Amino acid sequence: MAANMADDGCNFYDEDDFDDLENEDESNDWAEMYIGEGTQWINYSNNPSQKNAQTEENSRYENLQVKEDVYENDDKAKGLSRMELNDHKAGMMGLDKQKINQIIFEASKGSKFYENELKKEKQVAERIAKQNMSLEKLTQQQRKVAFQAIDLIVEELERKRDLSRTFVHIDMDAFYAAVEILDNPELGDKPMAVGGNSMLSTSNYPARRYGVRAAMPGFIAKKLCPELIIVPPHFEKYKEYSRQVQDILAEYDPNFAMASLDEAYLDLTEHLTERHKGQEKKRFLTSKCNIHRMVKNEMHPDLEQIEGEIVEFGTDAEEAVRELRFRIEQKTKLTASAGIAPNAMLAKICSDRNKPNGQFYLKPNRNDVMEFIRSLPIRKISGIGRVSEQMLKALGIETCEDLYRKRDLLYLLHSPISFKFLIEVSLGLGPTSLTTESKRKSIGTEETFSEISKPTELLDMCGKLCQSLAQDIKGQELKGKTVTIKLKTVNFEIKSRSSSTSYPVSTYEEISLIAKELLKHEMNTCFPEPLKLRLMGVRLSNLQDTSSNSSKEAKQNTITGFLKQKQNVKSQGMLVSFPTAQQLNVGEHFGLPSLSQHYPEESDVMTGAYACQRTDQYGSCLASLSSEGVASNSVSKKSSSLSGSVSTSDSILLKEHSDDTNPSAVFCPVCELEQKFKRGQDVMTELNRHIDLCLNKATIKELASERNPRRPSTVDVEMGTSRVKRRRQQLTETSQKATLLSFWSKS
């Protein structure tokens, strides 16, 4: 079964997880969280500007009895909690979950799959135990102060709540299965799934009534539903249908973002504005497909299908989305569900509300949003998987309302990144832009298969994946410097091996050369035992866009760029630098030990289902801190603080003096000697003149040595060695001065 490393499809996106096929490596369970760059959570209690707010908070907490929450770890005597059925998937509500879980447990016990799940369960239990230890150390005062700080954060979040835009999440219904049913209509009313005996990619709705779902081993699915029909995947076919859908989506939002082959995000705000201008209804002809089911159910209950009949759609958001879904079914004969909401996170949740073949509209006002989010189970949120669900449940958090009610525990026990994500979820906040300056981080593909161990078969599979990856990279005009292979053994152990190059690669030959060397190394490591795999993937990261000359020129190192002083924020001689996640830990502000160690696998990068980012919302909060706040350590008007705040690579490149009689200095990349220029001289012109002279001298000397070759004498060697030593010593003494040579060699 071939699949994108970011989803269960075969397109290549920036996500690490996909709702239809959960990421089997749960160590990056928080990876889908949105992360605003530079955001940190700090204790605002020292900010004088907040004294009035603190006085009110203190009076509120005078009679508050804060009791430490005590939670008992449930002992799953009848099976592993990781293996329990996740019935939050569309079409799986109202099932006999206890009976299904028992069948799953009995079918898995003793298998390699079971042993792997047992190992992961133990790892999660250890993390929960560490979390509980930190919980026991919290005091009433710490929780009180946490509430005060959180109230200020919530106030800032509410102030920037944006309800002005209209986002849509389109999710094709049981996409892989539906495409297979088009070719074999007899499967339409029978329980069927796409995948293999080792793992399923998706299942149709009749199969879901038995508890069969994606990311479930086929042999377990057969136990739940003996009559289940498992069809092997045909990814080229799925890609083609996805392209047809994307052609339609582009007419409504040219900048739509695909999260996988079968789901996408659109910002319909501009489309609706244009749609309202004309005040004319769009008209489309029906075809021989079953579109009348959607139109009759949702728009015109008394409508009978007549071939060639004209169907009208209005101008509001709901009508626009009905029209979009209508056109998808007209073109592909596949149905789609949709969610309409004021941000991308809510739109994704809404699309699951009326599945299959339906849509849900969440009105853009705060009361409706809060009412909608309040009772949602946390597992409904994209970005909260099995591990994070267990961690939160250990704190007594099962709904989004619980997230807000126990926000103090999240603030004190979780990293700033996870706290930011969770507090935003509890308030119904999410991305409000699909365009971002952030670039895709990686692109990859993977394939699941029956056990293979022969070296030739492993290398052939690697080559096949590299070929597929190279083709898609070519289509997207990308290159990358890091090649990674992902391997899953027959024991369900996941391994990842990477190699980086000094230059970007993109062709099949370049990628396969690196990937196969990594694979050979892993095969040699296992020797004399064979490397037995059931999944392999290849990924390219550290990407560069090669689509335009302008982007290339922007990345090209120039002398002008070299001479420019690099800095963070400069205003009237003041350098402002905000603390990083490593420099700032929430627990340290409350006298607690660093708690980040409890989450060693959390990622600071979101590659989640939104396929978008928002700008940092809290820069104003951090910038407004007084000299008594945390950021004061990073603000200084002294030149010594400036040099201490800037890294070696970002140090001042052109040495300037306040005295006009003193020259400016820069190093020549050819002779490596310091060149001093007087005030008023054009540094660029003088430096270029000197470089030309050096190059001419070097060329003349090289020609002369070619005409009169001689063997170096011992004296020459000794003199050369002495010069090298002196040069090294000189460079060491001037290490804080950047040179053109070091500038170009950085990459």
C-alpha cells in the first residue's frame, strides 16, 4: 500500500498526520499544533501596567479554595487503551464499543502488533506518571498566579478574535472506497475496505458499522466483520480524481490548501464578496449522476430529477458550498462533505458533523462558536491523537470545556507551545489565513507491503519510492538538502535515518543515491540477520523553491547583503530580542523545575491539518513588558549587550568607529587581509578594486609557476607552514570580524 508520508493518500503535503490514517508513530502527537513563532508564556504579575487587573484578581481569589486534583490511573484490565476503538469517526456513532474492543483485544493478543502496542502503552504510562509527579508538586499559590497570567492571555486572544472571514473544509466521503465502488458498483452496499491484511487505508460506511476503520490491521478488521471485502489500493486512480476535484476548488479560491488527496481548505471570503456584487444565481445543468439526492435533501424536497434540468444556487456561504459540492459530484460522481466556519480549525470539525454528503454552517459570532466548542470531545480536535488524549484524560480533561476549566494545570504542566494550542482550542480560535510566509518543510512518500527482506527487493522498493518522489518534486519545482528514509520492521518498530548534503538535490539519481546508501547502512547494521520490513518511506526536507528567478536571486549571497548589518529589531540604538523556548520555561517563573523534560518529543513545528499559520498574536504583549519583566534581560542600550545578544553569524560585519578619522575595515576574500577604508570612501568600489587586483596577482603568479615549475624546498615548506600558523593565529584573534570568505562558506 503506497502512501504519502504525510497522509494516507499519494499526494505530498506538509502534514505528519491524516484523519483517515492516524500517524502510527505517536511520538509526535502534538506535531499538528499551531505554533506562533516567538510566542512565550510568562508571568505578567511583575508588570506595573497590570496592577489594577491584579487587584481585581486578588480579591476574586481571596475566598477561593484551590484544591489539588488527584487522579487515579485507570488500569485497563481487559485490554490496552491504545487499541480501543476510536468511535469519533463519521459513521461510527452508537456502536457497541465494549464488544468491539473485546474482539480487537482477543484478535490482537500474542501478535507482533499487540507487542508493539504494549510497548507504546508502557511509554505513555511513564509520561503520565511524570506528569502526575509534577502535578503533586504544584501549590495553591502557583495555581492562583497561573490563573492571573492566563486571564491576561485570554484577554489578548479575545481582542484579536477574527470572525470576518469564511473558511470551508471539504472532505471527500470515504474517498478511496468510493473510487473503488465506481469501478465495481456491486461493492456499494457491502462492507469493504481499501488496504491489505497488514493495514487498512479506509473503509466504507457499511464496514464502519462493524467498527472497521482506517489504521486498523486487516486481520483484526476481518474478525470484526468476517464478510469484509478488502480491495488493494490504486493510488494513481485516486490522484486523478483528486486533480479533478482540485480543478473545481481553484475556481472558488485559487489559493486553496490541500491537506491530503481528499481534503482541502478554502477561504471563500473574496469569492462571496464577488458573488454578492452580481446578486445573480449561478445555474448548472444536471447530469445522469445521482446529484438529485443532494439537491432534493438539502434544497428542494419536492424536486424530481429531470435530465437537463437547471438547478439554481443562491449567493450566501451555504449556497456557495452546496454549489461547489454539486459540481464535484457532477464531475466525479463522488460526494463530499463540508464545514463552514470563521476559522480553519472549526471548519474541519464542522465538516464531520453531517457526514456523509452533507454540510454544516457555524455562524460567525462568538456565542455560537463557544456553544459549539464547549461539549466537543478533545479527540475531535485535529492535533490531539491517542497519546495526547491519554495525557489530558489523566488530568481529568475530556471535553473542550474541561480544557478551559483546568487551564491552570495546562499552563503549569505543559510546554508553552502545547498550552497555546489548547487554550486557543478551548476558545474556538484557529487559523484565519491560508497564506503564510512559512514554506513547506518536507515532501515524501511511503508504501506498506507484505514482509520483504531480500536486499534486492529492499533496494528495488527504495528506488521505486525515490522515482515517485522525484516526479512529484519536479512538478512542484522544489529541491532539498536532507534525504530521510523511514523503515517499519515486521515487529512494528519504526526507524528513521537521514543524510544532508551541502547542495540541494531533486532528481531521481541524486535522491536514490543517498537513500540507498542509508538503506544499505541499516542492512549492514542488522547483519547477519536480514532486515525485515513491512513499510518503507522516503522524504526530502530542508526544501528550496526553484519556481522563480526572483526567489533564487533573493537567496543568492551578494556583497551588498554581506555588508549589511544583521540584527533583530533596531530602534534608536536599542536591540530587542525575545527569549526562545529553550531560554524561557514557564515552570521556572513559579519556582518549579523545568517541566519540558516531561515532553521530550514535542515538536515546535506545526504540520497539521490546517496547512496554514497565523502570525504571532502575542508580540505586543511581550513588547509591552516593563524593564522588570522577562524580556528586560534581552533589551539593552549598551554596545556590550548588543554584541552579547547577537550570534557570531549575525555579528556586525563592517567595523565602524565614531571617530571620522578612523577607517572602516573589511576582509578581502582572496588575500584574507584586512582592508581599511577612510571615511567618505565608497567601500564597495574600493573593495571591488582591491579584489580585482588580488585576482590579477593570483592569476599572474599561477601562470608563472606553470612556466617555471619547481619542487618546493624544505625551506619553502617551513616558510609556508609558518605563514599558515601565523594566518590561523591572526584569524583566531579576529574571529569576531566576519569576512566575505566566511560569509560564502556558511552555506
